[in-house]
Amino acid sequence: MEEASDGELLEMIKLIREGQKVLSAAIKPQGFNVGLNFGRCGGAGLPGHLHIHIVPRWEGDTNFMSVCGDTKVISQSLIELQQLLKRTSKELNLPGL
């Protein structure tokens, strides 16, 4: 992150804003968690890599399932969600997404 230029940092923040906008319109979450991972031991997987998570949240989603028996709950297929987000991005004129 310390190697990113001011322009790159601004672009990342704008992408977070656009990602939040499209998720809000498409699936109507009540809140968000946004996190940055950088460096191998920071969760980015590769040296010099940086990525951002935008996690939609709803009242009462305690995320306990991943702690109990390594279970994951998926209420919608990822392909279906990707198609919905692409359509919504186009409708909102968010070309960066």
C-alpha cells in the first residue's frame, strides 16, 4: 500500500464507492464491511499484492456458520449474482465495474 501512488489510492476508493453503490442497488444490504489485504501474511497471497473486500451485511448476519464445522452458507449462485451485478452496473452507468 505504501508503494501505491495518490492516483492509484484515489482510484481504489472510487471503486469501493462504485462497488457499494451497485451492491446497494442490486441486493439491498443494510451495511458494509470494507477490508484491505496486502502482503502474503496479510491475506493477499502474493508478495506485493493488494486487494479489497466489500462485504454486504444485514441485521442479524452473525457469520457464525463459518466457525461451526467449516460450513459456508450460499443463498445465491455466484454466477447468478455476477449477472445481476453486471446488469445493475450497466443500469447505473458504472463502467469501471
